[in-house]
Amino acid sequence: CVGPLCSCAVSTTAVAFGTYNPLAAGSTDSTGSVRVSCGGVAGLLIPYRIDLGLGGGASYGARRMSATGGTLGYNLYTDSTYATIWGDGSGGSQYVTGGILLDVAGLSPAQTHWVYGRIPARQVSAVPGSYTDAITVTLTYY
């Protein structure tokens, strides 16, 4: 859709892992969300695509959080099976698609897409600290 026919926005909640134990046998998991809302002409179907950026990693397969003196590998996935890396469709990643059908008032409830994060177990080289990364969320609607 173009011009005044529709407009969409995105909001997010962070994937906050909490405390990571590098000696633990299991992965550390958390969830966040990407929420899409649109408005415009009543009855209009607005398809969209959500891409997540690389963050501090060199590739989608190797996202990295940073702290003073160290890095910690992690990744973001499209579902709770942790099988499909959420990215932009390149480098073995997949983007997420959706669609919003606007009601008679030209509105519709926002659509929430969950982001599943995982830090693999046994990253024994991790140094104590507060690790962060910034991921760019790109919403493309048609």
C-alpha cells in the first residue's frame, strides 16, 4: 500500500537473558517480541515482512553480545524449536511474514511475533559482566 492508504509501525520488547552460567549443561533461553500495528483504508489487507539485523555478529549464524573484555555467542529464532534463525533471508536465516486485514474503521489489532533467544551452553571463556547487543528491526509492508 502507498501514500495515505495505510501506515504501519513496529514496537519491540527485548530478549533479556538474565544471568548466564558458563558451566551449566543446558542453554539459556529467553523471549522477546516484535509487534506490528497498521491503519488505513477499511478492508485493506496489508502484508508485511519483518527482518532482524546481525547485531554484533559477523553473520546470522554467529551473533555475539559484548561486555568489557569479552563476547558471548547467542542467536534469535522464529519459533520455540530454535531451528530457524531469524534474519533477513540471507546466510541461512529466515525473515517472518504476516498480514493485517483492516476492519470497517480502518484499524486492526496489532500482531505480535515472538522472538526466541538462546545462548548455547558451556561458553567457558565468558567473562563476568553485563552483555548487550543491538538488533535492528526492519518492517516492510506492501
